[in-house]
Amino acid sequence: MSINPSESTAELTESPSFLELPADRDETGTSTNIIEYKQPDEGLQHKIGREQLLGATAQRIRQSLNLEIILNQTVTELRQLLACDRVIINRFEPNGTGVIVVESTVTSGCPLLGTIIKDPCFTEKHIERYKRGYIQAVKDILAAGLAPCDINLLASMQVRAKLVVPILLAQDLWGLLIAQQCHQPRQWQQTEIDLLKQLADQLGIAVQQAKLQKQIECLKVQQQLQVQQQTAQLQYLLNFEPIARCITEQIRDNLDETQVLQAAMQKLAQVLQADCCQIELYSDHQTIVTIAYEYTTTLPQCQGLTKRIADFPEIYQPLLQKQPMQLMEIVPGWNPKLSVVAQVAYPIFDAQGVLGNIWVKRQTQVAFNEFEVKLVQQVANECAIALRRARLCEVIQTQASELETLKHLKHEFLRTLSHELRTPITSINLAAQTLESVLKQEGLFDIEIVPQLLHILHKECRRESKLINDLLTLTYLEADTELLTLIVIDLQTWLPSIVEPFREIASCQQQQLHLNVADELPPLETDITDLERIITELLNNACKFTPAGESITVSVSKVADTVVLSISNSGVEIPSHELSHIFDPFYRIPNNDPWKYGGTGLGLALVRKLVKHIGASIHVQSVSGETIFSVKFPQFFGVAVA
């Protein structure tokens, strides 16, 4: 550090050769206990020189950003103006030492430029005083009461008198501007002190200006680096985006797992300029890993190779924890000049777990950069989708095959059962008819209970026979083996003949049956047998559940481009929570008495199958004491009916 005074007040006040500024200059931070010094008349020439120096320094600061030039020219001109032996600038380092960064001297044999000053007497207290603007003027170091360490340091530099002014940056002490007399004492004038103080203020501005300029240059360099990085990132994205999109499209459009993943490895190797890309898959219990897919150009083929995970815990433990990794490896047998191989491994995983890993290998000592690793990650994510979808498709195909087998077995069972049941029912029916004939011949038919028993026997035979026929029909419909026989129908002439037989049944049950067919209906092309069966089953159902005194209505109307056939009955309402079940086989509404209403329990189930078979749709609604079944036919043809 530069030469500094001791801090003894007594020594400072007793020495006539030590000068501080007057006490009324509080901004300098000097003590009030000072020696008064009367300044002689200032010469005009010296005043002009001082003003020229201040003006020249200010102009240099405005015109130049080179701090070194400003400092050197300032100290040179200042030394010449003061006619002193040396002027230096001592800059403080962060560790507390000082460095002589600028020197102008006429003293031979003792240059100080670049000297590092370590003053044991210079403490934090001195720094704080200089920060407050303290100025030190020493006429003679030998008579100023300085500490011995200060005297020895100054003497080693051939200093006899000195004037020290701080150079401040805001509240921080940047350095000291020091004028020195080397060979004899010197009484420093107040004008000289003021000049150094003004120059120090200007140099503080120059230092601050240089500091800001350096910051600006650093920001420019950082901006240039950022632009270069962003340009590189954009270029990487432009290079990698096509392959990522291509792999995504292949996975979306192709269900062939092998083709998709093999192509993905090839494209990934090409865009990363890799020598090998591999997909290895774990076994079910994650004890073995197998290289399932591979694309290689110069490296040995390893597809099908298996490894025990327990043999490589340092590699597979992080990967199983979904952590990617990079490593360098020297692989024996490769080109000796390029035996170092950079490798990146990224786990293939989804929410259900880890499926395997992608390995990318390149014969180089340069690791994969951030964007290359991100591309590998993106490909790994797409591969996880492809693998999971392939496995899901495999499970679905297996389940579909099993379901098809079960469905076939069910159809065969129902067909066999229906045929096996039809034979005994036919025999029972013939036996009942024979028994009725014998009883009539023997005169036993007049017994009161005999007709009743025979009626029950015939009725249940017919019911069981219908049940068997319905089961066979359902079986054929579910197997989709029944072919449609399309016929063009004029509903206005055909429908009344289907409805007419039910009038007698409705009349016997004290019900009213109505038929409403709209005019100008388009002809309908459909399977007439299936349509007749649908209407018959719905009318049977309506007659069965409609109370006495209520009505049944069959209506046909054109709605937009479709025709709707509706069969409604009043006096009955199905609870809303039961509507979704009424088409189920053998389903009966819980509140209805199964002994009161006969039937096989397959009527509505058969209706839904037949409606679907002819390409129509059926809907049911039950509100306000009325239930309506509506069959909507979606396609009609303007075929003229002869």
C-alpha cells in the first residue's frame, strides 16, 4: 500500500511539517486539531496551468474510453505543473494490497511502476478515513511523527514529502493519487491540494466510465455468445425436428412394432451420425435385458445378445430408476485410433414402468450435447408408446381370439341344446295329442279336470317350442350367419294385414287397437320376414301388458329422411331405471307377476337383434302412463311399387 500517516493525534499536531486541510473543509474528513498554513499569493501562470490541466483532463475523459491513456497523461501533466519529483496512482486490490499502476517521475534509479505495496501499518481504519475524503499532506516524513514502518517504507522509495488524495467510486475507495518530493521537504500549497482533489474527482469519473464500458463490452460478449448458442440451438432443432416428426408419424400410422422400432433406430443413427443405435428390453421380472432392435454401420452386431442385470449394477440401477447416463468406454477390437466410444443411454418408460433402454454409440471422445440427449429422450418416449401399444394389441388380439372361441362354443352349445330340446318337446306334443284322442274315444274327456290338464299341457308345449325357436334365432343372429332377403314394401298396404290378427286378441282383453299410417310414405326395402317378426313381438308384448280399457296404437310416419314405426300402449309405465334392461334376455320387471304374464322372456331381446340385423334402430320411452317403442329405418328408396 502507499505511504500513509500514523494515527497518533499528538504526533500529528506536534509536527509543523504535517499539513491537513482546515477544519471548515468537513468534506475532506480531516481533524480539527491542525496547524494553520497561510498560502502565498498564487501566480497567474500557475493558475492558468491548473485550469488548463483540469480542462484537458476533462476533455480526455469525454473523448476517450482508454483509462490507461487518461491516467498516464494526467499524472505526467500534473508532475510537470507541480514541478515535483514523482506522481503515482496506487490502485487497491481486493486483498488489501496496493499496486502502482501509473507513474511519472524524474527520479532515476527507483521506478515504482508495477510495484506491489504491502504496508503493515495500513488498516481498515485508514480505508474508512479515505472513503470519507481524508487528504494527507506531509512536508517531511522525518518530522511528521510517522510510525517507523511508514518511514522505512517511504524511505525505501526515496520519498521525503508527499501529498495523498483518494480516488473514489461512489462510496468505495478505488485508489490514491499521490504527489511526492524525493530529495528534500516540501510545503504543499492549498492550491496544490485543491488541484489534486479536483483531479482525483475527475479520475474517479474516468474509472467509473471505464468500468461501465467494460461491463458493456462484457454484456456484448455475453449477448454474442447467447446469439451463437440460440443459433446453434435453432440449427439443432431444425436438424432434429424432421426425424422426431417422422418417428412420431411412423408410430402413429404403423402397428408393426418391429418395422417401427427398427426404422427409428436407423433414422436416429443417421441424424446423430452414430455408429450404433440399439433398443434393449427387460424381461418380465427385470433380471435379464436383451438387445431386441439394432442399427449399426461400423460396429459389431449385437442384436439378440442378452445380459444379466445383476452383472452390471453400476449401469442398470440408475437406468431402472429412470435416470439417463453418458459414459466413455474403450471397446476392444475396434479401430485402435478410435477405440474410445461415447455412449448415451436413455430409459424407455411410461406410467406403467420401465420397458427398456435406448443406447446410442459413437466412436469419438466428445460427449453427446444437450440437444442430442433431448432427441434421444424424445425417441425413447415415442418408443415407449410403440412398445406399449404393441403389447396392448397383442393382449387384445389374444383376448379377441379367446372371446371368438368362447362365442363359437356358446353358439354351438345353444344350437345343440335347442336341437336336443326340440326332439323331446315334439314327442311330448305328439303324446299329448294322442292322449287327448284316446281319452275322447274312451269317453274320459268329459271328466272335468281332463280338459284343463290337456289345455295346460298343450299351452306349455307351445311355450317351450317357441322358447327353443327363439333361442335358435338369437343364436343365428349373434353369429351373423343369417342373410338378409331385401324386398321393397309398401307399408300402407302391407302393414294392415300384419296388425289385423291382433284386433281379436285386443277385443277379448277389452283393449282398443288403432292403426295410423301417414300418407305418401316412401317404399321401404328391407327383410320382410324380420320386419314382420319385429312387429309381431312388439304387438304381443303390448297386448300382454296393456290393462283392460286402455289402447294400443300402431303408427308410421316420415321424419326427415327416415320412417319411424311406433307401437305404444297406455295404462302402463316402466320405471326409468328399468328401461336399460328390458331388452336383456329373460329380464322381467320386478313389480310384474311372472305367473300372470306368460312368454319366453326372449321377445324384446329378439326384437333388438332383429332390428340391428336389418340395419335399423329401436328406442323406448315410458312417461305419463304410456310406453312407446319406436323403430327408425335409416334408408329408404324411391322404388315404385306395382
